[in-house]
Amino acid sequence: MLGAYDGIVVADLPDLVSAAAVSIAVTSAGTFKHVETHELFTQQQLGHALEKAKNLTQVYQLPGQQS
């Protein structure tokens, strides 16, 4: 690949702790210089997140701005 990363791996792991364990094992071996993990959401999970965000925008205030 040409760019910031040399490769990509997509893995289906049972939970976030397992993902962290795999990331730690890979990075501790020194094989890779830089490793990132990202959780992918299902359409249903994204719908829940968008609904929560909609509710939060009604109460969220920028730092330094008080009503």
C-alpha cells in the first residue's frame, strides 16, 4: 500500500478485551511500528448511537459557554 499504513487486518473478536489483547500481543512482538484498533458498529448500534447523540445535543454546551 502507498500511504501511512503498510497493511490492514479486519478481525471479528468476541469483545473489546480480546481486541486489546491481540493488539498488545502484536505490538509487544515488535513486528509493527504502529497499530490502531477500531470497533465497527452494526446498523442497529449506529441507530442507537445517533439517537443518544440527538438527545445529548440538547444538553451539551461548549466549554466556556454557560447559559
